[in-house]
Amino acid sequence: SAMPRLEREREILTEVMKGNVPRFWRKFVEVPVQRSHAGRTDRVVLLVAPEYLAIGSDEDYFLIPVSPEVAQAIADRIDCVLPTRKIVDEIHRAAPVKLKPARIPPSPAMTSVPVFEEHNETVPRQRAETLAAHPLGTLIAGHKKDVVCTPRLLEDPGKVAIYGWHELDGKRIQPLYLGHTSNWVDYSHGARFVRKSVTVNGNLGSIESVLADPEVAGLFSNEGPI
């Protein structure tokens, strides 16, 4: 709790790379996406982490906000990418478990571990109400803003891009926002990982190649190719 951010994030990265993550978090789940365009329908299946980045065990885990640099470092190590805002919307649409965003009044303390812990006490209480019907490992959304990738980062480097925090009716609280530097990490941020390998129209491909192709990038991006 008393560590400066950089020291804390070194410890987070060490623990994640040691495998100190819940068992349920390791099994990624399918999110089907389709788009009708230019007279054809493209279909793709994404594999996404069922929950935001967490440290600990199934019985005792902590949803840990991290900077985009640490999120990307983890993504690189596990052959994943961070989502686009369109993928965030698709995940929320597909999630069987949708939690109402639990807001904490803004203050300088919102970037501190005690406030992270306060939010981590609220979310499991919400999640407990759904566990009987939807056990751990079920896709869950709505309780964090996503750290996302966007072409706007090319124009505005050194920032953290956040998006999402959907209400139960699907309306999102947080539009795409790049107003903070990448040093800003608050309790509401979550790192969700998406496997690079995707199945597009029955063929195995790469999410990076899809995002780079103007013909099919719209499957994953509403900001053009990335």
C-alpha cells in the first residue's frame, strides 16, 4: 500500500509472471462478433479473459489497476492485445454477468491502493449475488473502465486511453478519453486481455492483421484501421 507506483507495478508484473493469478482467469472465453458490410457478412470469434487482471487465487483475488505500459508488457508475454473500444462494447454485449458500475467520489486518493481495496470490497459483493447461476470464469463486464488501444495514441502519445464502464442498459459512462498521462492509474481502470489468434470466417488469423486491413478492420474497430 505504501509503495510508489513504479515500485508497486514492478511487484505486480513479477507476481503475474510468476503465475500468481486465479485459476478461473486462465481460461479465456469466446465472444462472437459479426458485421454485414459490402454485401457480405464477416464472422469472427474472439477469445477474451473472463475478468480484468487479477492477482491471487480463486478464493482470494484482487482486481489490480495497472498503467498501460504494464498492461501491454503482460499482453506481450501472454500473446494478447488490449481491446479497442468496439471490442469493449462487444464484450459487454456478450457477457452473461453485467455488474452496475460502483463509483467512488473523485479525489486525489482515487489513485491509491486503499481506494483500490475499497472498490475490491464492493465488486465481490456484487459478484456474489450472481455466483450460483454464473460461477467464476463466466464472462463479466461493467465494473471497470477498460484501458484500450486506439489510433489516437499515435497523435497523443504518453497518455492512457480509457473507455467503457457500461451501465446495465448498455450505455457507457466513459467515452474514449485520453486526458491523463500514462502515469495515471485509478481504482476504476481494468486491463482486459484479448488473444491475438482469432478465427475469421472459419479461418485462423491474427487480430493485428484484421485491425490493419481496411476491408475487415471494422469487425474490431469503429475508428478505422489500427
